[in-house]
Amino acid sequence: MSASPVVGVLGLQGDSREHLRALSAAGADARLVRRPEELAAVHGLVLPGGESTVIDKLLRVFELRDPLVAAIAAGLPVYGSCAGMILLADRLLDGTADQQTLGGLDVTVRRNAFGRQVDSFETELELDGVTDRAWPARGPRGSEAPSGPVHAVFIRAPWVEDAGPGVQALGVVPSGPAAGRIVAVRAGNLLATSFHPEITGDTRVHRLFADVVRAA
Ligand code: GLN
């Protein structure tokens, strides 16, 4: 595959533009996906943060749900952040009565998991495959290489309550009331974070995903 994989960002609701910017900075050919033909043209897809119940409904309205479920089953690399993590989960706790996920990731995710006290918060966290990676492998010339922990922004975020044997936990909350909770996972071509790297200017998670897409 070319050095610039074509990576789509689901553009039905949520912070798609921030992901497009982060993917472009990570060396991907990034484009919005709103129609089945657009989905068929990408090598990987980002499911953005937003409101999972709304994205779920719109996926059906835009007739993207079935093709996306099929694409995930066929091995399409997908990265879900926050609401996107919820959409990738095989099992969901605290969803609304009629809420469906796409599934594919063998995890149980709890929606709005962080209680009222830490509803939204920021922390530094270590991420396997990200904070230890040689960087920037393909970064723009002259760009400063951030290293060390990721600044993770959680906004009414889910966490991974339980993960199947094929799922690798990449990062956990380091301290506080939710210490030890899994907030980043990878299983094959599927990647998910509870937090929003797309709004921090640190593109290492998007670089990791671009690498997954290139390798797929
Ligand atoms: N709480 C939202 C949901 O249920 C997710 C929040 C987010 O994506 N920042 O979908």
C-alpha cells in the first residue's frame, strides 16, 4: 500500500473534523465518510467522539450500518474514540433501551462510566505501542517529537469493563477513583480509546492507527 493510506472518518455526528486534521498530520489521506460508496473507498475508518445513541440512529438512516458491520467482519481497520469505542463494543452496559452497537471488538464497555465527580477530566497516561514508539517515523520534517505519556482528555467517557482473551489493554487510568480502568484497547485491526487524542495536537495515536491501516 502507498505511504498515504486512505482513512475515512465517519461524518454523521461528532468531532469528525478534528480527526480529519489529526489523520492528515499523521500522514494519512483523510476523508469524510457519509455514504456506503464512500465507505467502500477507504482502507480504514475512524469512528469519532460524539453521542453514540445519535450516531447509532444515523448509521441506520444513512444505510451505513449493515455495510459497516460487514466491513468490520471482513477486517477493515477501525479506530473508535469515546462514542466510537462504544460503537465497536460487542457488549454495552448503560446504553439506552434501543441502542445498538456495531460490535466487532470483544469487550464489554460501560457508557458514561466515570461517575459525576470525574464526569470529565484530563490525565497523563502511558499507552503501549504509543508512548514507547520511535517517533516520528514519518513525521513532517522539523516537527518536534513528543515522547512520554499521552495527555488524555475524557468527556463523559466510557471505559472497558471487561475484555476477551484476544484483546490487548493498551492503557489504564493511572490514579484517582477510576485507577486501573482500561481506557485503550487493541484487537487485531480494531483500536479504541475512551479519550480524545484528536483534540490535543498529539498525533501519536493516529500514527499508530495509520500504521495499522498500512499493515492491513
Ligand atoms: N457519552 C457519549 C456517548 O454515550 C460519549 C461521549 C464522547 O464521545 N465524548 O456516546
